Amino acid sequence: MVVRMRHTKSHTANRRSHHALKSATFMKCSNCSALKKHHTVCASCGHYGSKKVIDLVKKIEKKQKKAKAKIKEEGK
């Protein structure tokens, strides 16, 4: 099938003008004042708004325990 009407480069560019990526916006955490993305849990303290959502100490301990187990398994 043949295209009946071609789109000019300017028409195509006008249509694609909204395809540009937008830069991420950051805000300060209300608990620790570290920069974080909007509507996400703070990576440094685990708070979302005024509530503590993630216990980062337990998360780090679990990660260390898993790493030790992996090293112990490789040594066998």
C-alpha cells in the first residue's frame, strides 16, 4: 500500500515535541533533611512523610548475614 500523504519533517517534529524526558525533582526529607524524590521512601532514614516505613538497621543486618553465609558456603 502506498502512503497517500507524507508528513513533513516539521509536522513530525511538532508531534514529537512532547516526547522529551523531564528532569527528576527532589525534595528534603522531613525527618533527616536528605534529598529524596517526591512520593518515595527516604533511602537514608526509611521515613515516608512522618511515618517510619522501612527499618534500615534490620535491612542492613539481613544483608550482612546473607553475605557471611555466602562467604561461608564458598569456603566449603
